[in-house]
Amino acid sequence: MENVTLSVKGMSCGHCVKAVEGGVGELNGVKSVEVSLEDAKVTVAFDPSQVTVEDIKEAIDDQGYEVA
């Protein structure tokens, strides 16, 4: 299991948090997703044999937010 913390631009409310958690959380291999709206960061615990950091970034982008 690995962890990655990414800075995310564009999150401003609880809906944003739910969108990012849902989009990233449904990827195979993601164990947990923690979003800090205050810090504009997302921390993801994942299995690198099933999902990559690029996959995680793409899932965030698909929700309409930008990984900084």
C-alpha cells in the first residue's frame, strides 16, 4: 500500500469534497481517500499494482478539479 498527497485547485464546498472522494474512491485499488478542503489537498492510500498516481489524477480531473 502506498500513499500520495496531491494539491487540488477548484474545491470550495462539501459537494466538491464528495465529488472527489467518490471519483477517486471508485477506482480499483484505492483503499481510502481523505480530502482536506481547508488545505486543498487529497490524500489517497492505494495499491500501486492496481492503480497509478496518474489514474488518481485523471479521476480528480474527471470531476472538474485541477491537480496542481
